[in-house]
Amino acid sequence: MTVKLTYWCVRGLGEAIRHLLRYTGEPWEEHTLPVSMEGFSEWMAMKDADDMPFGNLPFIEDEGKKITQSVTVLRYLARKFGLFPSDPADILHCEIIEQELYDLRNKMSSVCYNPYSGFGPFPGSETGKFDHEFLKARFSKRVAERIPKFDKILTKPFVLGEKPCYVDFLTYEILDQLRRFLPSTFEGCDNVAAYLDRFEGLPGLKEWFSSEDYKKGSYINAPMAAWHGKDQ
């Protein structure tokens, strides 16, 4: 059965999964939801299905089952396609990097999305105040402290050695999102820059990064975010 991915039409938490699927060279499908009331209504209709207990996006369908939670999806696909490490020490190293990346991604979301605004059936706040620039400046200090740490560990071609594993797809995607959001925090981190370049040259991904679809740009966050990443 062909793997089918369902997610919003943004990079967000779904692009690392897309990268992994592109790299495998195997056929896969994607159902993309627009960030609109139409897309929101479609998600609400599917999220309470009995075969998807938590109703999260992204999710994949494979071999008759639906799998949610983006990290779980990455790990599942990695095992399916031989991209999950077998050595316990390597697994631990990957999990530490994985969780650090998700900490940063979650913090970036809180900087970019106004929690007081309303969308769909969820009302906005009449009193809450969202200060994007203040939050961005504070987050920038955190990223400036963390990126040099990545620079110290990304000394091999990929996280574990000569070949990528599941966490490389996440590492590239989150670091690239942060690089676009806070480019000055990456200055002087040559190992990170070289790592990102190597990733873009991988089979199946080199073709994607040179494609017209990639070059025309895409949203990192949803269009309503204070920073959405497209032409900003």
C-alpha cells in the first residue's frame, strides 16, 4: 500500500516527513488541507474518527492504519524504510537531538502565533496582548545559544555518520526554519551550514530543492502567523 500523508499546505510539522518520503524514492500520496475555513471544516470532520484516537495533523495512512503525531510518523517510516538506528547509543543520541529540536520548534510557534486571536469556532480574547517583536527578541537569545551547540555535534556528514537516519530529516527542517526566521543566529556556524548543504544534495531531495515547486516558496507557518516564512 502506498503511504498517504495528510497535512496543512504549510511546511510546519509535516515537511520533515515529506523529506523522508522524497528520499526513499518510493511512491507516496499527499492530501493537503488549505489553511481556510474549508480546510478547517474538513479536518474537524476527520479528527474524531474511531481509527484515529487523537485526531492530530499530520497523520499518515499505511497498511490499513492511521498514524498520528509527527515524531511517531517519522520513527514509523524510518523503521519501514531502514532509516532507524539499531544501536541503543545511537538511538539515545538521536532522541536527545529530536527533543531539543522540538523544544525549539514549539518555542518558535509560540513566538509566531497569536494565542489570543480567534479562528474557526474558537473565539479570540478581548483583553490578551500579543507582542511578537518582544517574544522574537527573547527567543533569538535562546537560538543564538543553541545553534553553536549543534555546530559542535554536526561534524560528520550526517548525525550518525555517512548516511542519514530519521532524525536528519527533522534536523534539517527545523534548522532551516530557524535559519530563515533568525539568520543572524547562524553566523559563524560553518558545520551547520555545511550540513544543511549536504542534506540538500541527497538523492531524491536534490531534485526537490531544484524544482520549480520549491523555488516558488511555501509557508513555514500558516498565513495568519506573525511570521509565516513566505516572502518575509
